[in-house]
Amino acid sequence: MKDNQDKETRLHETPQTPGEHKTAKPASAWKRLLAKKWAYPAIYMAAAAIIISLMWLYQGADGGKTPGKDLGLQTGKTGQETVQKNNDPDALPVNGTVEQMRWPVTDPSELNTAMSYYDNAAGPEEKAAAIIQYGDTSYPSTGIDLVREDNQTFDVLAAKSGKVTAVEQSPVVGNLVEITHADGLVTVYQSLDEVKVAKDAEVKAGDVIAKAGRNDMEKDVGVHLHFEVRDGENTVNPTSLLPK
């Protein structure tokens, strides 16, 4: 009976083709390694470490240049604040520090403010005093007007170092000079006489750029300097940036 059972078992076994191995070929060691859950993360980490090491070696061979300088950026400090600004090749360097704005005149104590900047946060009286009437239209003052008590002319100085980006003659605001500075601010000087700078000239803070004169828009003010500060398309109250 036992022989019959063994014979029946052999009849039900799957026949092997000639040359077929009786045991399966074991998986390769590489496939077994990749089958591990930690295999791919480990490979990525090793590749990242190699890339970072190559970057450090490249920076060392390049003289220690910082990525910021390669992108045309430089940093400077004012107090405890770090300021990042465009390194404009056309602007004068400021030796790593932010240049403070100065008054656009030699001695501000000798001058009066005939017109203030129109401030939306000011009271009704201050706002009314900062309105310019020209013809039948009222305009908010976008700067300050500086005058002498004797109505005499005076030197107009560059408030900061920079590049002269405009010199124009307007029938309304008079002669105009615009200076663009390394920090992105733009100072505008209107109602000028005897302009001494040309477009694209480089100036330093305190350089004489013109004399105070007259214009048609504010002819009632007499001889004066209309001084503006712009940040992009917006005007800024100059007194908030000038020394007290």
C-alpha cells in the first residue's frame, strides 16, 4: 500500500524540463540591498554629502567669494540692523556702511521751511498749509520748500552721494536735478538756478549742484529750493530722513 501511495505522489508532481535546476537561483546581493527600505534614503544622503563637499572645495579654490557678491549684492550695517541693497555699478561706493542723508544746504539754521510735505496723518491745519495752488488746481506738496528770510539765493548741495540721473528745465517747476543713490532712494531738487552738474555725473554728499532760484508753480514763495525724496514711485517726507 505504501508503494502505491509513493507511486501516486510521483505521478502528481510537476514534471521538470530537461536541464532545469531543482533549486531556484538565489537573488544577487545588489538586489537584496535595494530591497531594504533604508537603501534609497541612504544613497541620496551620501550623494548630497558628496555634492556639498565639492561645493566647499570649489568656494575655497575661488578665493572665498560669497554667493551674495556673485549675485551683485552687498551688505552693510547701521546700528544693529543689517541692510541689503543693490550693488549698482553706476553708484558711488559707501564703504560698507549706509550713508546718512544731510540737509541740501550749507546751514539749515539760516533757512525757513516755507512749505511742508503733505502728510496724510497730519491734522487739518497742517494739511491745508501743505497745499500748492497753481491756476485753478490744488496740489499736495510732495517735498519741502526752503527759503532765506532776505529772499536771497543760496547754495544747493547734494543730500547724499550718487549719480545725477536727470537735469531738466521745466516751465512749471523751474530747473530740476535728480540724483539716484546706492540705497535706491532718489533726491529731487527743483526751482534751481545756475545748475553746476550734468546728467551721468557722480557727486558726493555736500557737493554744490546749483543755486536756489524761482519757478512758476510757486512764484509767490520767491527764491527757494523745493526738495523731494522718492522711494520708487512714492514720495517720502524729507524731514523724516534729515538730521534734526
